[in-house]
Amino acid sequence: MSRKCAISGKGPMVGNNVSHAKNRTRRRFLPNIRTVRVTLEDGTTTKLKISAKELRTLKKHS
């Protein structure tokens, strides 16, 4: 299962965990993906995995 937004294409980013001693180990920053049911123009509904930011944008423009 890919952690990618169906609308914006936003996916995981990589970075470092940094301890107090400044030891750095690699980590992933996962996007806030939500599965929502979206009604299309022809009246059918489909499930999409979208990020929380895109969910806010959809609600703002609907």
C-alpha cells in the first residue's frame, strides 16, 4: 500500500532522527493520508486516498 495522495501526489519524505547527543539516524516522514468517499460528476462515488491538506481544499471549494 503506497502512502501517496491521489490528488497532489504527496508522498513520504526522508530525514534524520536527531538525539540530544546529535546522533543522526534515517527516518521517514509519512503524509497524513485519509481514505474518503468522493462523489464524482456522473453521480458515482469512489474511494480516494488523499492527504489532509487536500481534504481541507476539497471542503473549501465544495
